Amino acid sequence: MPEPKSMDDPQNPSLVRGLGTLDATMIVMGSMIGSGIFLVSADVARLVGSPGLLLVIWGISGLMTIAGALCAAEVAAMLPKAGGQYVFLREAYGSWLGFVFGWATFLVVQTGTIAAVAVAFARFLGVFAPGVAADNWIVSPVLLGASGFAFSLTTQQLVAILVIVALTISNTRGLKTGSLIQNTFTVTKTLALLGLIVIGLLMGGRPESALKTVDFWNPTANGWTADAGLDSHLQGLGLLGIFLVAAKAMIGPLFSQTAWNGVTFTGGEIKDPGRTLPRSLFMGCTAVVILYLLANYAYLTTLPWDTIKNAPQDRVATAMMNALLGVPGTYVMAGAILISTFGCVNGLILSGARVYYAMAQDGLFFKSIGTTNRHHVPSVALIAQGIWAAFLVLPVTVKADKTYGNLYGQLLDYIAPVDLTFYALMVGAVIVLRRKLPTADRPYRTIGYPFTPLFYVGMAALLVVGFLVTGPKTSGIGFAIALTGLPVYALWAKSSKSSATPH
């Protein structure tokens, strides 16, 4: 197989370095802030049993996020190329692993997340337009035999698809257009989240709030048992059981803070990347972590503990705003989440396409995906990503009670441990590349090296083990999905080698 092409501008002038520090920071924050912060604290509360431990879980997740970003910043500044994490994994471990990452990213990680967040946007649009609903059928479910799957089209699915199409088209119009949308919506939703926090803190301190009615640290005093969050065969394990519950509790907070790696995908379009990428990663991740901790404190100082645990559909933020402002609060919260999810979809679309573009440049994806249009953006990669993400909105799972679930949500559950594994490998690339390329120019070096990458990799390894133990079937399917990339890589590598051989 031929050596991968350099993604630096002199050899690939079609990409334009047009993103500054503000733009890059907005991509980091905009991709991170979606709907998770408004929802997942309910599940965490049920799993850990006390306000103090809820904050600890969010805090540890935040420390992991910042540590990971500090490490990724070194490699990103060293290899500021389109594709980001794909390039890092390729250079550190070999082309095969880079491809498997890119394959999983296209197959479900990025596209499935785009689909999921787009449907979340449509779901909250339904608050203002009741006709947009999951049971308002345009095409009733068409069963695929006895497979347990079906295809359908509801007004909610249609809106999600239209959002994906609209933002994909807008991003093909040039980097400035995509970054303008990103900046506008990220600033707006950050202010909305900050407003939620300020309202909660100013109007909180209620006598019935969790902070004043339950034990802050001791979950057993609040009626909690470790076995409550585990399947029957994992109960009665003592300290091991507590660890498994903690690992399970960290899934939501950790993945509410994920997608910060998206800015590395745009490395070939960042101005002064040696300075801009480390700054944007640190500032963006730190800001989001602080906002998330403050939001959780606002929930605790406003709502009773049982209300947090049992919020309808886990909508803790909506429950808080409804408690403080009544029905108008529900509309305010729905509006904030609409802005948040719209900006998140745009950030995911903008960044994800650069991975497939880089793969195609290496001869490991369809050749046309490695091209740019007259606006200097990878339009074919954007369109391919948009088509697949829109498709993932359509399949539904058929449950035993004849109700329907979304396939992309199930796929994301499968891929979560795989995604964390790829993050850990990216962070570990800092150590690998220091040994492999000791003399390479490093505009930024990881603060606290080697303890920072070792902390992240160690925590990620423990969590992945926890995921494998608590959900072996789910996690196993996820790794199987990712590993389907190996035979595909072999075929593409063989094809690339053949095309490079003179006839």
C-alpha cells in the first residue's frame, strides 16, 4: 500500500485555513452541548443515590474530559491535518486502526449521533408544534419479516431529516457559512444554559430541595442500595458491585461531554493550529465542564431528590423550569433545547465529514469523497454523511409490546464503549508518538505528562471493563460493528495498492 498523502496545505491546497480560535472553540463547545445535560442527571441520581455523589460523578467525568483534551491538543498541534483523530491513530498505530475508527465513525458514531440529536430537536419542536410527533405517521411501520426491525416515517422523523439536509447543504456553501451558523448557535445556547443556571441559583434554595432534605453524601441514608442499578446476576458483589454501578453512572455524563474531538477533524482548516487547537480544546472543554457542574447544582438546589430521580422522561431541566416558572418555564426550556440541539447537529456535520475526506485522500474510501468543491469544503463527504445520517433516522426497532424504538439509539448504546476506546487510544497516542517521533516539532506539550494521559487511559480502561461486565451483549455488538472495518480495510488497501502499481 502506498504511503498516505500528507494533508498539509502545500500538498493539498484545496483546504483553506479559515478557522480562528473563536471558531474552533465554538466547534468544541457546540459539539459537546446537546441534550444530555438536560436529561441524564435523572439516571445518575437513581444509580448513585445522593446529591454529593451525583456531583462527584459529573466532576470525575469532567476531569477525564479536560485531561483527554489536554493530551489530544499535543497531537493535534503536532499533526494539524484534516481528519484529526483518524490521522493521529493512523500515525501512532497504523493505517488499519485509523480506518477502523473512520469506518465506525461513518457507520454509526458520527452519523448515528447526528440522527439522534436531530430527532431530539424534532421532539422538542413538538412542544410548540404538536403535529410534530413520534406517533403522527406519514408512512406506518413496514415490518422487515421477523427481524424485529421496521421502517417508518413520522412527522418527527421528517423534521429530523429536513434538519440534517438543511445543515448539510449550508455546510457545502463554505467554511465561513458553517462556522457562522456554529458560532451563532453555540453562543446562543451557551447563554441559554447559563440563563437556566442563573434562574436555578437565584430562585433555588427551596426548603424541599434535594440539598436540604436528603443526606448529601450517604446514599444508604436515602434508601439506596448498590444492587438496584445492576442485573440480578451481578448483585451481591460488594465493592465490585459499587464500582460497576459507578461505571454505569458515568456513561451519561461522560458522553454528554463527548464530541470535543470534532475540532481535530478540521485540523487542516485551522489558522495557526499550533496555538489555536490547544487553546480551543482547553477553553471549550473547561467551560462546558463548569457549566455542567453548575447546572447540576441548580437542579439540586431547586428540586426535591425524588423529582430529580423520577422526572418525566428524565427531563430534569424541564422539571426545574416548570417548578420555578410554571407552564411558561416548559416552553422556555424547550426553546433552549431546540437551540442547543440545532447547533450540536451543525457542529457534528461540519466536523465529521473531514474524517471521510482524509480517508479518501489516503485511498481508503471512495475517491470522490476526497475532493472539495469551489467553496473549498469536502462537499461529497458532507453529502454522503448527510444521506447516511438521514437514512439512520428511518429504521425503528419493534419491541415486544408492539411499540417502536429508534434503531440509531440502540446503535449508539452498542458503540459507546467502542467510542471511549478510540478516545483512550487517541490520548495514548501522545505517549506512543513521543517514542515513535521524538524529534517531531511539538508546538504544545501536554501539561502533567505522563500522568495526564495515564489518568485518562487508566480511567477509560476501567470504564470499558465495567461496560463489558454490565452489558456484555451490548458492548460485544458494538465492538463487532467496529471490527467489520477490518475486512473492508483489507479490500480497500488491496485496491489502493493495485491502482498504485504501474501496468
